[in-house]
Amino acid sequence: YEATCVFCRIARREEPRTALLPCQYEDLVCFRDIKPDAPHHYLVVPVEHVRNCKTLKKEHIPLVKKMMEVGKKVLQHNNFSDMNDVRMGFHWPPFCSIAHLHLHVLAPASQLGFFARLLYRVNSYWFIT
């Protein structure tokens, strides 16, 4: 836990203005992005402070799989079912706005605007899926 990290505070429910979405795992939270780039734009965040995707190790594979599972569930819970039109991934440092691991879940990917298509470009230098 890092008191200066907004995602740590959200995960500990210390940010009452951030509404958490249903999540089946106690070690993850999910909420809407404050600047959505798609009709459905959610962030899945581990409660444990993990700095970013560059710090992930082999033992984090189950965590990342759970994060993706939560992303799919929140989309389904919000009546989005076309899993072929979804973009999920992490911004690669130094292109992270917050130094706490967070999975972007965007749908429908086909409706991303020009700038968002660049920002969330699949396996680019700044965004990995």
C-alpha cells in the first residue's frame, strides 16, 4: 500500500467518489475510467501495489489472467457480449499515467476514435495486450 497512490486508495475504498463495479475477486477492484475512450472503458486494478507491467514476473501470470477474466465479466455484466470487439492491455512505462498496475478494458474497440486508436494500439511501444 502506498498512501500517495490513488489506485491504492481506490482499492482500499478510501476514494468515495469512485464507484467500484462488481468483482468476483477480493484482491482486485474494477471501476470506470474517469476519461473514457470507448463506450465501455474500465480499469481492473490489483489491491496489492504492483508498480506497472514492466515489473511483472512469472508468478504474476495468475493475477493477469484474473484481471482479464474480471474485464470480460464486467463487460458482460454491462450487456456487452462481442468479445471479438474488445481491447485489453497495459500501458508500458514511461507511458503510464499512474504507477500502479491497471488493465484497460475498452469496448467496442471498433468505436475507438483516431487518438484512442493510437493510444491503445495493439502491441505498440506504449501499449501491450
